[in-house]
Amino acid sequence: MADRKQQLDNQIREMPLLERLDKSRQIIGKLCSEGRPPKMTVPVQAYDEDIFMSVSIKDAMDELARLRAFETEAWALHEAIMLITDSFVGSDLTSQRDFDFVLHHASDEEECNMWHKVRKAHLSYLATRVPAPDPDGGK
């Protein structure tokens, strides 16, 4: 039974998620305009409207959760970088003068390389202009 469900889910997932969401939206529109329940078969098939929409919506929810977690992690990394550099330099790494100060006080080449990586990640993050995540999760 579980194998069959996984097989059906995999068949549905052959179509890209955005296409599935658009098709699900179209199905819902037809259900409403035609005043009917979702088309289903026995035994269940991947093209059954109910399972198609359920899998697609679940996948979209999982993707949103993954992206929110990534956004939160990126913001936390940004905050950590700012905290470290503020306590060490009193500014952030976007200033070349402050960055040169950090490098001058690095204990060895390995630490210099680490600061270069931190600055690169920090500048890359700032370039994306990701706002702080909504504490309510967009609800």
C-alpha cells in the first residue's frame, strides 16, 4: 500500500511544482464552476484530481518551510557576522578600512583566509537585500 502511494506521488512529481500548482488552481476553478467533487478512480491513479492536488499542495508547503528555514538561517548568519565584526572592529566588514584593520590584527594566514571568506559571505548576503524574517512566519 505504501509502495503504491509512493509510486503515485513520484508520478505526480514528474511535473514541476509550479506547473502542478497552476494545474491545481485550474482544477479548483473547474470544481467550483461545475459544482462537482474532484474526479477520482478506483484504484487511485496519479491523474486523480484529489491526490494530484494533495501532493502538489503538500510539496509547496514543504518547499515554503525549507525556504523559510534557509532565510532564517541566512539572517542568523548575517547577525552573527555583524556581532563578531562589531565586537572586533566596532564596524562592519563593508568598510575596506575596517577590513584592513581586521586583517592587520589576524594572527596568521589561516585567520586572514577565514576573514576573507566571512567578508565575501557578508557582502554576498547584503547584495541579496533579504529583509529580516517575519517572526510570525508570514501569517
